[in-house]
Amino acid sequence: MKVRKALTIAGSDSGGGAGIQADLKTFQELGVFGMSALTAVTAQNTLGVHGVYPMTAAAVEAQIEAIGQDMGTDALKTGMLFSGEIIQSVAKKIEEFGWKKVVIDPVMVAKGGASLLREEAIRAMKEFLLPLAMVITPNIPEAEVLTNMLIQSIDDRKRAAKKLYELGVKNVVIKGGHSDNEETLIDLLYDGRDFLYFTSRRIPTKNTHGTGCTFAAAVTAELAKGQGVKEAVELAVNYVHAAIEMDLQIGKGHGPTNHWAFKRKEAAADAIYK
Ligand SMILES: Nc1ncnc2c1ncn2[C@@H]1O[C@H](COP(=O)(O)OP(=O)(O)O)[C@@H](O)[C@H]1O
Ligand SMILES: Cc1ncc(COP(=O)(O)O)c(N)n1
């Protein structure tokens, strides 16, 4: 059996709920061999970000180079990239190795409000990275920054998705966690032709730390396994939903999600239908 591989280029969350830790847990749970290139170390817990210690762009390049030269990858995702310089290095390496299954989670601020991306980096992201993306997965505030639009309605979101598509992204997912609907939420996928709506029940919880990272990592793992974008997004919606639903109650603030939950739910369903 051929083992599929996925690479995450992202920041470390010492609290284990978001960033590289969330990505690797998700890769593992979805049966994909996970690799990482660290862009920054954060001192972080469920109460917030207490420090950000970026890597040099050369160190980020060296990590990607080491992976590309030897192991290669079937898909990759980016998370916290911190600076325009790191973004340019990452884009250069993606092009150099010819990687196509590229998922960009344009991480900008942590749930507590701490900045994980410098202001100057937004231009670099649009210019160098977005044209290389197979999928981009902004939440509503990130989509607003990238498009210079105010997004309130679903129609606004559709317009924003079209704008992002025009920047060269092949598939745009604008996630609905930040919408003001208290009952349901919609993750919207646009592939340049059709809009697809993934509707789920909003779970009343404060434990949503790392949902965005987990979502993008699940999309990446599924693409690595050879799934299409639509199937990968659908699975990611279900994976994150299970992870939020069976939360772990860890820490005093916004706790992490449960990366085991999806497989446990699947195993329970298998036992019922056997
Ligand atoms: N309270 C919630 N209940 C159910 N699903 C949620 C909830 N909050 C977020 N999600 C889901 O988690 C994923 C990430 O959503 P979002 O909060 O928009 O992104 P981010 O974590 O990047 O801010 C999406 O699939 C969204 O539908
Ligand atoms: C290192 C790192 N990367 C990304 C996030 C975003 O996480 P969230 O899903 O809570 O917005 C984070 N808090 N820390």
C-alpha cells in the first residue's frame, strides 16, 4: 500500500489545539503521513497568545527544501506565515518543487485577537501565494481583508469568493463560523462555476480554538489521498463538526477541539450498521 503524505507550513501552538499541532493530529487521524515546516513558535494556551517568535525565512526554506529533496509530498497546507518575507520563500519553494495540491488557510488573527500575520504580508499573500492555491479557506474576517469588502450576507460572500477566484485561486471556501446566525452555519465553496453550500448546525460552545487549522488540514489530507476538492471539503466539514461536538474541556479559555472524535463517530456508526 502506498502511504500518502501531507505537509503543513505553519506556526506552532504550544497549547496543542491549533497550528502545526492541529494539522499533524488531523493528518494522522485521516490516515496520512504528516510532515511540517515551522514558520514561528507561539507561546499560546486557551487564554491567548503570550508570545510570537518567528523563524527566519531561510530556516523556513531549509525545512521545505529538506522535505522536497527527499520525501516529497502529495499535498500541502499553509497556516500562520507571519511575514511577507516568509510568504515569498514559501511561494518560491512551492513553485520550485511543482506542488499543485496547495491549500492556503490565510491565518491572520488568533481567536483571542492576537495578530499572527503582519500587515505588510497581506500584499505578498495576494501577489505570490494565492495564484498557487488549489484551495483557499478564509473565515469571514479574513475574506474581508483579502477582498476589501464588508461581508454580511451570503450574497456578499459569493461576491467575495468571485473576487478571490479572480486572484488565481482555483477553489474558494469561505467558512461560516463568524456569521451571526445562531442556529446554522454555512461553509461556501466556489470552484469558478458553481456555488456549493455545506450547512451544519451551530454547536453552542466556546471550545473552537483551532477549528480553521483543523478544517484546512482535513481538506489537505483528503486531497493527498486523491479525493476531489468537493469531497475533501465535505469530509472536512464533517471532521470539524465532530471535533467541536465532542469537545474535550481542556484549559480555562477557548479550548481545543477533539481530533479523535471523527474516527470514534465512524467506528460507532460501523458497529451499528454491521
Ligand atoms: N460553533 C460551531 N458549531 C459548528 N461548527 C462550527 C462552529 N464554529 C465553527 N464551526 C466550523 O468550523 C470551521 C471553521 O470555521 P470558522 O470559525 O469560520 O473559521 P476559523 O476557525 O478559521 O475562524 C467551519 O467548518 C465552521 O463551519
Ligand atoms: C500557531 C497558530 N496558528 C493558527 C492559529 C489560528 O487558530 P484559530 O483556528 O483558533 O483561529 C493559532 N491560534 N495559532
